[in-house]
Amino acid sequence: MRPAPRIEPKRHNDTKKFLSTFLRAFVLLWFFFFIPIALSAQETPPLNGEWPAGLHYTVRPNDTLLRLSLEIGLDLDQVACLLSRGFRWDQPLVIGQTLEVPDAPFICHQVQPGETLLLIAAHYGVTIGDIVSDPWNLTGQGRAIHHLRIPLADTDSDADAQPAPIPLPLGIGGESPAPAPIPVPAVVQMPLPANWPYGSGHFAWPVYGWVTQPYRTGHSAIDVGAWTGTPVTAADRGVVIRAGWSDIGYGNFVIIDHKIDYITLYAHLDEIFVREGEVVAQGQLIGTVGSTGNSTGPHLHFEIRDFGRRVDPLGLLGR
């Protein structure tokens, strides 16, 4: 005589269905959310996300040194070392001149009266041989020398020394909130005119996501991984001085001048919602996250420049 079939309680069947549904949802989230973020975190070095080695740029009418630094992706003071050793800051640019970025990061040293190669090499912790090994430093013999390229150590080979991705504050990276600040008397702020172009110097996070690449040598910015289409907002009030396509790796990008010696740059955008000359407020929508230009995953490449030199955004955001 066969034993009666075992009938599982209804609650067990409900539990199995719930677990099955949960696992399916988790797998879907993994493929459509976590994998794109992981790709952004592990992307190959992009032309302007890392060091723009071998990049060529031809000087155009109305170009300035600041515009060159923004278009090429270098600090303002590094641009002099793409021109000539005898370049002076009051010297006009030559339209049609082609500039080439060297293969490795460098410091552009402005030579001071009385300095020697020995003193310069000792100051930067390099040898004279390191300096003269760059052919650019030997060009224009017999002319006045105003700039020299000083090579930097290659940090990309030491992958283990790179810091891990840094989570953003609550609501951005999911970390615990900071302790509540001590209440202070409220300050009444007068409304700003619509065309007021000056920022406050207090930068807000431009996007919700995860910091997948920190600021470091060869990557003077942060990369924030996020869904394609995630809103990107202005980190501070300012004037849009560039909004469009970059031919050197940024893809769709926006540059905002905050008129207080700070400039911010937002790259690899999917869409752009502002135009050049427009005054934008802090937190105003300027575009969406994408993967345009030299990028292998959706993310925002974000730079802050202080007097033309790129600084670590993490030291200024949320202050």
C-alpha cells in the first residue's frame, strides 16, 4: 500500500515563491544596474580620464591659454611646456601651431634667474639625466630658457597602491550620515538677480552615484558611476563657458566658470540642457550621465580647477 503523498503547508509554498521571485529580481538588478557601475569602475584608461598621451591640438583663432588647458585636459601652468622652452606668459599664441602632449605626466617648471639644472633636479627629487632625457628640454639651443619639463614617477604601475572606490555621502553612496551640526542662528540671504554669475565657493555633489575613480596622479578628477540618464546638476552658481562635444575624449561636456577663480567640468554626458553664456544656479539641471567620448561605462568625469589648476574635488564638495 502506497504512502499518502506529503502535502506541504501553504506557507512553505508561499515562502518558496517569494524566494524565487527575490532571486530573479536580484539577478535582473545585477545585470542592469551593478554591471554597468562595475564597468565604469574598471574602465580602461580613457584619453582624458587618465593622461592624454600623444594628443595633438592645433591652435585656433580666439584660443587662450586657459581654453587650451580646458580643451586638452591639462593644468593651466602645464600648457607652457607644450609650446616652447622660451615661451613667456605675455607672448601671443600662434594660430595653426600644433601642440602634442608627451607620453608621461610632467611638472612644468618656470625657470628663475640663477637656477641651474642641478638645483632644479634636487628640488624635484630627480636627476639631471631625467630632465635632459626629454627631447623637448633640449630644443631651441642658444635661446632663453623659461620653462622645463620635470618628469613625474609613473604611479599607474603600482595598482595595489591605488585607493579603493570612495563612497559618497548619504543619499549618494549610502553611507551613514554625519552627526547633526550644532544649530546656528539663521542668516537671511537676499535673493540673487537672475544674471548673477558668481558662485559661493561651496560646492554641492553634481550627481548621485559611486566614486569609481579617485583623484590621483594622471587622473586629476573623480569619476562617479551612475545610471545612464541620471541627472547632473551644477555644483555651484556660474556661467557656462563650454557646452558641446569634445574631440579629445571628454565626449559631451559642460564647463562652468564660477567667477571666483573656480571652474568645474562635467564630461561624458548623454544629454546637455544648457548653452554657452547661460547663467546657471547651484543644483540646476545641466545634463545627464552618459558614456560619450572615450568611456567604457556610464559615469560622470568631474573636475574642479582653482586658478586653472585641477584640485581634488573631494576636498571641496559638501563644504
